[in-house]
Amino acid sequence: MANAQIQSINPRLRNAAATRAAILEAAKARFIEESYDRVGVRQIAGDAGVDAALISRYFGSKEELFAEVLTRTTSDPMEIIAGPRHEFGRRMARAFFDPTHKSQQEGFDFINLAARSTMSPVAGEKMRQHIEQHFVRPFAAWLGDVDAMDKAWLTASVLMGVALMRSIVCGPGASPSEKSDSIAQLANTLQAIVDAGSAG
């Protein structure tokens, strides 16, 4: 009896998961292309091929849908942060300039989301909360310094700028030496932030 119930429920769960994923993909594409305030729930639903009421059912509101898109566009930062402290700068810089690393595409998508959406007070606040929760606080906890939060916000600011300019600094025409220089410069900058005040 239990197996029969599971078999009857599973297709519905699979359909719900597929619908949710389709909504998230449609929302991400819309939020990347247009400002948060210009994107409508009905547009997202139309792109996903679902009824607009399902967005409310699965996400509650456009605001919460945007927050979920941000979460799905960001990996666990500890995948890069974790490791010897004295190698942090080099470790982070290599990941940022490695075209095979998932942080590359995630960085592009996240910057586009920020650029299109931060003019909105609602989206801007969601963006700030997301950065603090998913990068600043985990990084500050890893640092463990008295001024760890300040260092974490400064690091986030540097990385956001690098993500924005990365395609220009290290685009298709960049030579291996230019790429190496970019890695070294970013590594030194990040390491200087992490090490600041540690001598005292």
C-alpha cells in the first residue's frame, strides 16, 4: 500500500520540481535582461509556460522569487575561501580568472542581476541581504578578526568590481602574461585585506 502511494505521489513531486525550476530559469533570464521593477510576474510565468498563480504558490511573491534566483546564482563561498589563510588571495584570484571554474559564469550572472536591479529599493535590499548572508558573514567567521566584517565587506566590494571588469581585463584577446599579471594583482590586493592589522 505504501509503495503504491509513493508511486502515485512521485510524478506530482517531479512535476512540481520541474515547474519550480522552469520558473526560476525564466525569472533569472528576465531579471538579468531587465530591471527588477520592469519585470512582471505574468511575464515570468509566460516565459516558463505556467499559470502566474503558481509563482505565488511556490515563491510567495516576486520579491521572494528574486531572492531565490540570487541564491541559485551563488555557490557556497567556503568552497574557495576554506584553506590556509596565507594562500587566500592566490586561491581566490585563480578561481576568478579560471574560465573552467563555475565562479566565472556565476560572477557574470550575479553582476548582471545587480546592475539591472539595484536601482530598485526592494531588489537592492534583497541584494544587500544576500551578499551579507552568503558571503560577508561566512567570510568574516572564517577570518575571526575583530574587524572581520569590515574586511569581508571590502573583499566583497573588490570581488564585485573584478567580476564586472573581468571580461575586459581578461577577455579572449588577453595574453597568458596579462592573465598572470591580473591574477597576481588581485591576489596581492585580497591578501593585503586579509592580513591587514595581523602584525599587531
